[in-house]
Amino acid sequence: MSDLISWGEPRPRPSRYDVLFEPVKIGPVTARNRFYQVPHCNGMGYRDPTALAHMRGVKAEGGWAVVCTEQVEFHHTSEITPFIELRLWDDRDIPALTRMVDKIHEGGALAGIELAYNGMNGPNLYSREVPMGPAHLPVATFSYDPVQARRMDLQDIRNVRKWHLEAVKRAKRCGFDLIYVYAAHALGFLHHFLSRRYNTRTDEYGGSIENRVRLLREITEETKAAVGDTCAVPIRISTDELLGEGGLYKEEVEDMIGIMADLPDLWDVTLAGWENDSRTSRFAEEGAQEPFIMGVKRLTNKPVVGVGRYTSVDRMVSLVNKGILDMIGAARPSIADPFLPKKIEEGRFDDIRECIGCNICVSGDFTQSPIRCTQNPTMAEEWRKGWHPEKVRKAQSQKPVLIIGGGPAGLEAAQTLGKRGYAVTLAEASKELGGRVLQEARLPGLSAWVRVADYRKLQLNQLPNVETYFDSRLTADDVLDFGIPRIAIATGATWRRDGVGHHHTLPIGISPDADVLCPSDVMTGRMPTGQRVIVWDDDHYYMGGVMAELMAEKGYQTTYITPASEASTWTRNTMEQHFIQKRLLEKGVTVRSFTALDEINAGEVVLSCTFTGRQERMGADAVILVTARLPNEQLFLDLKARESEWVDRGIESVVAIGDALAPATIAHATYAGRRYAEELDGVPLEDGALPFKREITELLPLD
């Protein structure tokens, strides 16, 4: 679009980073630099092919040398409904994938496809085919589906090899430059054949390492024979399942890699399962995979790529110079900043949106919804809404904007409007920008989350048309006196202290003399009295678990109570629930599930079983309620009540955004700020019109 403005000017780049921009030969193709977007899921797949194509295309535009798909199912006998991935079941799937390839090539990157036959990981809820694997075992899914896989016989193995080869040839017709053989994350049948915890066979495909590797070798050889003249053939493999000798472990997998050494054109090394490879920053530092991948380079002459949620440029250079990796793999950092390579190349380090490791991106896959990102609110909106991570529409008027509140929504709105060219006044009630992000980043394990504020503050520092005022707690009179035409209220939210949440939709009984706190109290320094603390979690995301962890660290006798089946149950969608519950138990926290908190008195609480309603009393000196939040909306309501004065005061619009409208995740807040900034002075939608584009399934003729 001609009215888009690109943001950021190149700056001198230290020469020590030049190694990252050396080309890398991968079989018959050459990557333009060492930045490699490894395959990652996104919640769009076959349902949203054009949106997905544009998302990958923006990454190519951002400088990634290789941009890969997610898992691509290649046969109907192995599909992973309800998860929405890409499909290459037959020729009808070729156009959608070709569209993606074209967008990736348009940005100058190589396009990679990860062909997947999930086998025991796919319950086949859509196709209703019987799953297959190396042994008779229940399907290994996240939801404990009551389905078993049958043991593959030799004809079954020959069939899958044939189906894979057919998919390889289709992938070449789509134009892909790299065609994966996928044997990682415990998500595919090749991984299951490699691992003794799944493969108990006694034929030529089981037992010894050589036998368990046989199928991987055969499929790799067949793939190379079919397309190796023009396409690179990587193997993706997990070096450790973190189960000791009960599963795949580093030394064993290194023997497997040594057997095949230079057969593939590239080794893409990971951990298994996916939850270990993509742990949140709360449970893994940058580069946590390094101890498990650092020996691979000595086993092969082919390039090696690996991931580690890398955002430190010096760390990336060190990995290459030390011979640990040839290419810097990334999924989550490429989501947070699709232009990461280009910004490094141009020396624009302050413009990098560093991944915070919250895994809200992963939740898109688990909830079958388009991927989202806390740091990058344009993710998955590139085609749907026409948003771009580094380009914005020019300001359509000279009318200034007042943003009240410097939390994630206000910061995102201010920096985006500033880049558009508007004169922006940002009023913050406290002495520092960041809002809830600053408070939450001080909690156990969440320090990386401060990057949400840091990136936006660095952007504001470069925008002379954005003025920031601190210690500015404004009243309706103040706002009306300013006479700034457009006003966005981003004043955040406060945790409730009355017990209202998912389970109780009305306030519970609380004695006036009971010591009752909420996370807002704790984050501003107030601590419980006494020693016995109950954390009542009716929010079910991360905060309840974090509060319990903090109380245990402070030495309180802590009991975590939830009406759900487990601690922080929604974090199954961010693949950290089991890590959270493990940490709570290891810190001595008592975890009680399926239990409701009904009443709080001085020194005790009344609990009930969520199934039977049977009540009991339990001693407690203090209770921390992690339930729902209320928007800090008084200023917004006061201004709305005086709407009759707006015209005379020169005010055109007053809008509440982010938590001030409806409390949600930080990702929702940054999205709300971006949306306000993107849509300001836009063409009004017709009544009932969708605010985004969508694709409709083709209707086939009735038979």
C-alpha cells in the first residue's frame, strides 16, 4: 500500500556480527544468511491458507534465510484433529501451499516444508481411520483420547513409505526448496520407531539402534533420490526426551546421527517432547537446549540448526564461532519479531522486539485459533487486517491524541500512533511506564516479561512527536480542559477482593476482620499476616500459581485451592501446567483441586467439594484471592457522563482500550493498543461488516 510508512533507519553494525550474514549451502540450495525459521504451528493451517501465506511471507521480508511451514499432514490415515495444521493429502492441497511458497520466495527466502505422519500421536478423529505405530499402544495425545494405535506390519510400513514419497513429489511441485524428514518431538511415527519406549518390535525395524534407525534412513534415501537434485532434505530429530535411558537420550541419539552422518543435507536438532523444546521463560533460560545439541557438529559435515529462544546477538555469534550451530533456528523469536535478522543486519538493536517466552503463541495451536503474540500484535493479522510489524499507515489528519495510561495497551497505542505521525500526549499516573508489566515482571520467573515495556519505551524515545507526562493522574475536568480531540483510556484493571470469578459470579461471604488480599496488593508490597496462607485460584492462568510460589518462597505455609482439576489449568495451552504443578509441590505447597472457597472468616475458611457440595472448615491466617479483575473505568465513565460537553471542548471521541475496557492477557492489551492506533481515522465499517478478512470453504457439487 502506497500510504504505508517504514520505520527505522540503518545504523553501523559491529563487524563481529558479520558471521551471521554469511551464506550457508544446504545441499543443492543456498541460504542467504544463518537465520532459520524452523517449523512451527500457528492455529491457521488448512482453514486460513492465505493468512498463513502472508504471515510466512512477512518473515521472509524480514530477512530470514529459510522459512518453514508447520507440520504438514501428508495422508488421511494420520491426522491430528482438533489441531489445525496444513495438509498435503492430494493434489487439491497444492494451490494453498504454492501460495505460501510464492510469498516466501517473494521475500527472498528459501521455503521449507515439514511433512508429518503423526502415527501414534494422531487419533484420526476426522478421518476415523485406525491409527498406526510401531506397537499396539494408546495414542500419545495431549487429551488422552480413548483410541489405540495398531502395530504396523511390513506392508503398512511399505505403504507409509509410498505415501511419504508421493507427498515429497507434491511438495516439489509446490516449489519448496527444503523437504523435511520429520523424526522429532515424539509427535511423529519416525520418532516413535527411534524410541524404545514406543518401539518394542523384534523384526528388522526394532531392537538395535541400527534397526530402529532403518526406517528413517530408508525414507531419507527415498526422499533424496526423488528430489535431491533441486531440493535440500533436512532431518529433524530430538536428541533427548529427558527421560534417561527410559527414552531417547543424548548418547544414543548421537549414535543414530553418526550412523546417518552426511545422508541428510541438514540436521535440525531439538528436544522431545515439544513442551521440553519450547519451555516458557519461567522454566528455561535462553539456550536451555545447548547441553543436548552441542556435540552434533562433530558427527557430521552437514549444517546443523537448533533453537534456544535466542534473542542475544552475541550469543548467536558465539554459537557459530564455537562450532555448535551453523544456523540460528527460531520459532518464537521469529514470531515476536519477524524482522529480527534485518534489524541485526542494519544495526537497529534497540528496535528488536525480544521474545518474552510466555508461549501465548503456542496457545493458538491448542485453541485452534490464529496465532497471537504478546510482543507482536500484528502476528496473524498481516492479511486479515492488513497490519505489518514494521510499517504503518500515514496519519490521516493533524488532530492530536491523548492516551491516558502507560501500560501495555497505552504504550502500544502511543508508539504506533507516533510512528504514523500523530502528535501524541501520553499521561501516566505513576513515575514509570509499563503498568501491569512492571509489576508482574517482579514476580518469580516472569522477569523476561519486562521486555514488553522496554521495547515500547525505546521506541517512544525515538519519537519526538510523542510527549510523556508522569505523575499525571487525570480527572474528567483535566481531560476536558485539555481539549485534545481523540482520547484513549488505558488505565488498566485491578484484581477483585470479593471472590467473584469463574466459579462464584456473586461476592462470597468475607468477614471484615479477615486478612484478604489480591495480587494487586501483593505486587505493591503488601504481605499476609500470620503463617497459614490460602491461595484461591479461580483465574486458572499463571497468576494463581505464581502467587502460591511466591508465598512458599517467603516461608508461608501455603495451600493452593482451585475448583479446577489441577493448578493453573489454562496453562496447558502454553505447555507449562505440569511444570507449574511440579514446582509448587517441590516448594512444599499443598495443592487441592475440585474444591471451592465459599466463605472467609477470621482464622478460617469454608470450603466445599465441587462435586458433592460437602463443606468443611480449614484454618487460615490469610487468603489471597486470584479470581477476576475489574477495569479501572471511572475516568472513562465520568467522561461519558459528560458527553454533552465534548463538542464545546473540542473532543471528538473517548475510547477505553485494553484492560480498562475488559481485563484479559497482556497479549490482548497490546493488540487493543495496536488496533486503536491502526483504526484511527480509518474508513468506518458498514453496519455488520467484519473488521477482518476471512476465507470460505469451497462448496463442491452435490452428488
